[in-house]
Amino acid sequence: MKIDCFKAYDVRGRVPDQLNPEVVHAIGRAFAEEIRPGRTVVGHDIRLSSPELAQALIGGLTAGGSDVADIGMCGTEEVYFATAHHGAGGGIMVTASHNPLDYNGLKLVRSDARPISGDSGLQAIRARAERGDFRPLPNGQVRRLDHRADYIARLLASVDSPSLPKLKVVVNPGNGGAGPVLEALEPYLPFEFIRVNFEPDGRFPNGIPNPLLPENRAATAEAVRAHGADLGVAWDGDFDRCFLFDAEGHFIEGYYIVGLLAEACLEGHAGERIVHDPRLTWNTIEMVRAAGGEPIQSKTGHAFMKERLRYEDAIYGGEMSAHHYFRDFYYCDTGMLPWLRVAELMGRRKQSLGSMVAERMARFPCSGELNFEVEDAAAATDRVLEAYAGQGGIRDDTDGICLEFADWRFNLRSSNTEPLLRLNVETRANAALLNQRVDEISSLIKG
């Protein structure tokens, strides 16, 4: 059986032509035989196809001899937590995160929530699933695992609760899975929640929850302004990413939140390492060094970032796409801890979010991630490189192509999960130059 939905660091595909119960059953069985987890945590997001795929996955895992701890509808970080906290040998989340409605996927980890990427076992699982030459094994057992109370306790233990100020917070799960966790957290927090698109609904009646897309930000921004809120938070579907809005309703690029959280994590921890992705870097590197830390660059992607965090024993890592990783959360990404820690900072520093990032945004203005649908990504990339050849740019191929000049830089890379070419540009305190370079490169990409 040919399976063409394996990506660089997880599994994503259209349902049912690329991803269906038969394919997922085979992947589950291959995971069980390749990883030999003993017990596997399984959870799923709120997409309409997810419960059926989760059952097929459980069937494959148990046929491969693995017991299963089923945690039901949840967020991706809850699978990471349950796998590590309860000592399971592996974990799989059924989710397509922010992908279109007709997609689904799998995120896979080993014991201690260690990631499985294309560099660390994913392709071996694919090969075994495609061969289908499985061994007859005694069936594993399935048990329901109630993990959430321990998960909520872990989140609260990672925040200095006395520092949390009384805030009015707009919370927008985008009809994804974050709502039940926010309900569980609310009694322990000094916040007044203003709920927007709060109920989980796999039909996504208000659009796919992906606040990276500018058109998906209006509901949160308008609610912040209408209610005079201090902070706005929006999540993607499986809530392993959160996106922040200041008290004026302005969307704050995840890039600046990385620098802010890195600085906070380094307070009292000088010398620690901070991992960042290569798309936007100057602000993060400057802030980390000023706070006494060591910046470490990694390939983009949640599995690659987690592998690098573990290798470096980094205290924190962040991507401009709003994935934030913490050593005290099993080196994993979480969409709940970042906004809680930003709220903690607001209380401790007696500052608004906008005031904490304003100077950094002016110092290193950026484009945010711009996406282009192109027929030939390689040809488009070559056109961009040819245009700037001979101008003295320093090239870095860590992930896609980076070219760095004295006063501006860019990263151009193909998406690992979607058929898109992604562009990020930043400058040194020069918004006019930023707009000029974005226009230039955009024209080159479009041909």
C-alpha cells in the first residue's frame, strides 16, 4: 500500500483519499511494531473525521501488541503531557491542526514525549506500514485515561500565580479544542474571560482556526476593543499554538513573543540556551544575548525544534509561527503556557503587552509570514536568488534559503505541511525598506 501523507515531521493528508481508516490502522500497527511502546496514549482533536480515525488507529496499535490509553478529545499538548507524565512508551494525536476542513493527520512521539520526525524514525514507520508484513501478536488492551486534572495542575505549577494580575482576557479557540481546558483553568485564575467562538465544533462554522491568517484575526481584535480587554488570545484547532493581541486589539507577531518569553526565561538563568527557528532571528538573538543566554538556531518544525531543545538542554525555544517550547513542559510545545506566562509578566512588570514589545517591533520590523501558491517552488526560489546574487548577502541553508545583508534579511522556504512557498523579511529599524523588499521578492516569486 502506497502512503503519501508522511511529511517532514508528522502525517498530514486529505480525507479520505490520502488518509482514511485503512491507512491509519496500518500506521498504528507499524508504530506499535517499530517503536514497541508497550502502552500508547491516543487523543484526537474536534474534526468530524477524528473520532473514526482515532478508533482505526487504536485498532492498529492493539493489533500490533500495544496497550492503549485513550484520552479522547483533547489538544496535542495533552497527548505529550499524558505520554510523559503517565510513563507511556509512545503517544499519537489525531489532528490536522490548522489545515483545511477536509484534512487530518497524526503527530507521533516516543516515551517522555520525545518527537518522531523524518530524521528519527518517521520514515521507518512509513516503510513498515507500506509493506504491511506485520507479525501476528497478542492484542493489546484499551483503557480510558483521565489525565486532565493532572495536566491542569502542571500548567498552574509552571506559572507564578501570585504574580498574575486581574485581567479581562478575550479567549477565542476558533471553535477548536481549547475551550474545555480554559473552562478547567478558569476557577484558578484571576481573569475575566470574554468568550469568542468558544464551543468546540468540528464543522468550523467561523472558519478554520488559524490566526496566522490576517483574515482570521478580526473577531478577536474586535472583541478586545469592544470589551476594553487587557489581552486577547486566539488558538489554532489543536491549541498547540496561541496568538496574542494587545489592549488596542493589535495582533502581535509571534516573533516578538519569542524574544519576550526568552528574556523572561533567562531571568535568574544566565548562560542557558534558547532555541529559535531561522525565519526571523535578529530580535531573538539580540534579546537572548542581552539577557545572558546563548541563542541556538534549529530547523523549522515542531519535531525538529523539540529534538534540538533536548540535545541542547535548552530552557526555552520559540518559532515565529507561535510554537513555544519549555524545558519544564517536557521540552514540548504548548499553547497554554505562553499566554499564561505573558500575563504573569504583565503583572510582575506592571506593563501592558503592547508596551513590552513596542520598542522591539520598531527596532526589528518584520513582514510576518507571507504565503504563495506557486507551480514550481524551486524555480521561484532561483529567481529570487539570482536577483540578489553578487550583492554580498550571507547565505544560510538551515531551512529553506536565508540571505542576510547589513540592514535586512529574508527567509524563503517551502512548507513542510502545505503546498506553499513561505516568505519572511525583516530589517533594522527601517519600515520603508521592509515594504520595498517585500514588494520586490513577492514580484519575483510570482514571476
